[in-house]
Amino acid sequence: MDEAIMRSLWREAALECLNEACRQRYPLTEKLFACPSCGDLLWIAYEPAGEEPDVARARWRERRLSDDPLDQSGVWRFRECLPPIAPSHIVTLREGNTPIYRARFCAQYAGVRDLLFKHLGLNPTGSFKDYGMTVAVSQARALGARILLCASTGNTSASMAAYAARAGMRAIVLIPGENVAMGKVAQALEYGAVTLQVKGANFDDVLRLVRELSARPDVYLLNSLNPFRIEGQKVIFIELLDQLGWEVPEHLVVPGGNLGNSAALFKAMVELRQLGLIARWPKLTIVQAQGASPLAEAVARGAKCITPVAQPRTRATAIRIGHPVNWKRALRALEATGGFCVAVSEEEIAEAKAAIGRDGIGCEPASAATLAAVKKLREQGKLVPS
């Protein structure tokens, strides 16, 4: 396997500013997390190489039976869709390959005919963050970084620490002063991460500090403003379609915290359509907790920008974020797909979590918010039972 194989669907790849008025491009070899020209976020832009969609699908099918470690990863199996990283730099824990469950009780609870859950909690560290972390940590290794750094309320810290340990790199985690998932923090400590709690700070405060610290040349930032995190997380949608025989679902519902996952899923939709692998997009619905819902509030007002929530409140710590960095991309995704943004209460989340348990599926409160949103949209007449 060589580097050329890993970019067969793309002729070119570069970091690109998301600001429509800027659109500056930079080489992938530069360690950048924001545009030097305007300060906006970056993502990776590609130029298709023109490969036939059926050829790519067949190759991905064949890899299911492979004993190659990269093929056994649910992310790197689709490496043609990812930025070019030499195999010698790739750090994998065989992430992805997460199952889809048909949830009959939950469908009845929400009032819809058919409901599927993709259980991202069955990743190596227990969350979807592993999809993005394998790509971003591999890029950090390729750039020669020594220290991996993130701000986290739980899941990101556990994922980054595990991949840092696998890569033989040092991990430093900064967590807010309160309302963190201590089980996940314990995971990070178990993997050897230096974990520092910033008293009196919320997640947004800690993220600002992390961005400042990442200016050091040997430090690599691993929060979702990192464009390589987004690249790995977009594979969630690619893997989902592969499991569904490339039949695009009508709706895709995801929890929204820092909104990196929403941005990643929409990026996957755009690129797969560009490559001719799909002909349409599902409607993307983003779910936030009522106490931490800046995007939902903006959508309800018809606003083009969010008003940050200074003190976000919810027991769903994974989405307890008042100023999500990916809000622009998430808003664009909602507009382009005709989806919805829903805020659900703590009671609705708790009831939905109990319903999911009735289908034999375990999840954290942030994930349960998706079922609460489906039920609410059905009651509002925005979703039809079929």
C-alpha cells in the first residue's frame, strides 16, 4: 500500500478557509487550525480524480474480508475519501465498524414506522470521537508533533488520550471547573493523559485557553475546530450508507454540542454527491438541550448568527456547550438539507433514554436527545409516521 492509493478519489487536497469572502488555501503540511488571513475556520477541500463510483464501492466491500489493519478500521477502509497520510504515520485502534440497530420500541414511542440507531458508543473509547481522532492524531504524527492537547467535558479527552498512548505521544487535557463526565476523565487518566481542571471556567473558556497554547510548534490541537477531526467524522455517514446498501435515509438526526459532527456529516454529503456516490441528501436534524441551545434559538428566530449561551446548563454534558465553534457550518447544513434544529428539555431527554433502554441499547443522555427530538418533531407534524 502506498500514499498514492490513499488519494485515488481526489486529484488535489488543500486546507481552505470557510469564509466565502476569503477562501484562501494552504498546504496540508502546515499546522493550521484557523485561517491566518481572516481567522475563520478551515476545512479540507478536494478536487475529484474522476474514479467511477461503482469501482470505489466494490473496493470498500472487498476490504470487509481483509486482514490488513487499515482495512479492519471502519475509518481507514474508506481512506480514498480522506486526506493523504502515509500508512507509516497512521494510528488506529480499529475504530468504526459500529452497528445499526432497528429500534422497534423507540419507533412506537416516537410515533414513526421505522427507526434505526447507529451505535457509535461501541467505538474503542465509547464515543464517535474515535472516528475523527484516528485521522487527526495520524496527521499530528506526520507533522512531527510531540504533544496532543484538547479541551473536553469528557468524550474528547478519553479518545485523544487513547490515541496518544497508541502513538507514543504525550497528551494534555484541560477540563472545565464543573459539569464534566468524570467517567470519561478517568479514562483519559488511565491512558496516561495529564489532566488539568480549570476552576471557574466553562468549556468555552477552556477551549480559548487551549487555542492559545496550541500556538507552540510542538503542540497539536485536537478539538473539533481541527479540520482533520472533521475528516474522520465524515466517515460516519459513509459507513452508514455502506451498511444500508447505499440507500440514503430520509432523515438523519444527531446531537449538537460543538457541532463538529453536524459539520462533518454535511461535508460527507456534499463530497459523496460530488463524487457521484449519492444522488440526494437526507434531511439533517440537529438536537440541542434547552439549556445549551444557541443554534436552535438562532434557527427559531430566523437569525443568521448565534447568540452564545454564557452559562449553558444540561445534564447531557457532551452537548453542554454555549458557543459552538462549528455553528456556521451546521447552519449551512440545515439550510441546504431542509432539516430541523430542535431543543429538548431535561425531562424529554431522560424519558427518551429510558425508552432506548427498552430496546436493549445503552447510551448517554446526549445521544438520547435524538429520540426526544424525533418524538417532538412527530408531535409537531414535521415528521410523517412513514
